Amino acid sequence: SRLDSMRLILLGPPGAGKGTQAKNLVDHCGIAHISTGDLLRKAVADGTPLGQAAHRFMKAGELVPDDLIIQMVEDRIAEADCAEGFLLDGFPRTVPQADALGEMLKRKGLKIDVVLLLVVDDDDLVRRLSGRRSCSQRGAVYNLVFSPPKRDGICDACGSEALIQREDDKESTVRNRLKVYHNQTGPLIDYYKALGLLKAVDGGGKIETITAQLIEAMNSAAA
Ligand code: AP5
């Protein structure tokens, strides 16, 4: 199928389920998963210069400056596993990032095939993010309300007891992330609509139902 050579963007507010759905989609399609949030959290944990520069923005729920993000993504896309196709999760988040992405792909003779937008309303987002817990060992993601681990406080995937709350999932920080999303990332909806690339999917149902709808949207973009 053409799904194994697609280049797509998963767009949506914090807590919309980008990370959850991205894992399902890359498993299904066999393409690379590029999560700028995960790359940044790793840089922070490793104490790299990028991580040191990014940390104060992330903690406050603000965006990390475009130049740092664009360089990070350009380096990541140049890696071997991205050669056939990739899913971008959490990038682009500003118009300058979207312009830079378009230009870096154009230089390689490539383009984005489809932009999938996950639509979820703000109250649900706050509920989801306050219940989110992730495994600090390998990053499996749970929700205390919607998809709890089988045993309280223990990761299903690796058995560790290290389920943690992200430091930017405090309610006041979540509210700021939503504001930043609407102000700075919201304009990308019209940006990609104008390019004829946008497909909106209801992100409010069950995880598996949403995955099936996203795959259907990818198939129709590939046809
Ligand atoms: P990032 O890590 O990208 O965070 P985000 O966009 O705020 O997204 P989240 O990871 O919070 O949510 P998600 O949509 O992945 O939802 P998830 O699947 O986990 O960015 C973090 C920070 O890094 C930014 O604030 C910024 O500082 C910086 N950054 C990153 N990229 C940047 C960029 N390009 N430019 C500048 N700065 C950047 O799901 C959430 C919860 O809901 C989970 O508990 C999950 O289990 C649950 N859930 C999922 N689906 C469902 C469902 N269908 N029903 C019920 N619950 C569900």
C-alpha cells in the first residue's frame, strides 16, 4: 500500500491524542514517528544544550523558539528511518515552522501528503491531561480515567512502578498550553486547508474508533 511511504502531519491541541494515535498509525503503516515533544523531553533529560535552552519554555507551557525546533526536525528527517515516510506529531506549531517544513521538503523533492486534524473540545482536553500518566522508563502513556494501567501505578508494558505526571500537565500550565495552541497553532488549520491538505477527524470517541477513522482518511488521501 502507499501508506508505507506517506508523509503526514498529525495536528491538534494538547491532549487531543496525537501521541496515542501516532503510535497506532506508525505501527499500522511502518513509517517513522517524529514527536517534537518526545525529542525535546529526551534532550532535557540528557541535559544537552538544546534541552537546557528548551526546558524553561516547556515548563511554562510556552513554545520553544522556532529556530531550535526547525533545526531539530531537519536533523531528524535526515535520519535513515525517515527516508520512506514519516508522521509528524507536534510539529509544525507555528506558520514559520510550517513554511520551513515546506521548504526543507521541497529541497529534497518531497511534500506532505495529508494533514490530519484531531478535533476535541477544551473541557475534554483539560480532563484528559490532568489524568495522564506516563512510564518514565519507556514512555507508555495511560489515563487514570480513560485508559488506566491494569494494576494501579504499575506500567503494563514493563512492570515498573515509575508512572509519572508530566511537569507541564498541572492545570494552570495546561490552560496556558491551550491558549498558546489557539493563538499560535490554530492558524495552521486554515494554512493547510488552503493547500487542500487538511482532513478533520472527531477525536472525541474511543481510541480504536479514532485510529480507524484516521487510517480511512490516510487511504483516501493516498488514492
Ligand atoms: P508535546 O509533547 O507535543 O505536547 P502537546 O502537543 O501539548 O501534546 P500532548 O503530548 O500533551 O498530548 P497528545 O495530543 O499527544 O495526547 P496524548 O496522546 O498523550 O509538547 C510539549 C511541549 O514541548 C510544548 O508545550 C512546547 O513547549 C514544546 N514543543 C513541542 N513541539 C514544539 C514545536 N513544534 N514548537 C515549539 N515548541 C514545541 O493523550 C492525552 C491523554 O488523553 C492521555 O492520558 C491519553 O491516554 C488520553 N487519551 C488519548 N486518547 C483518548 C481518547 N480517545 N479518549 C480518552 N482519553 C484519551
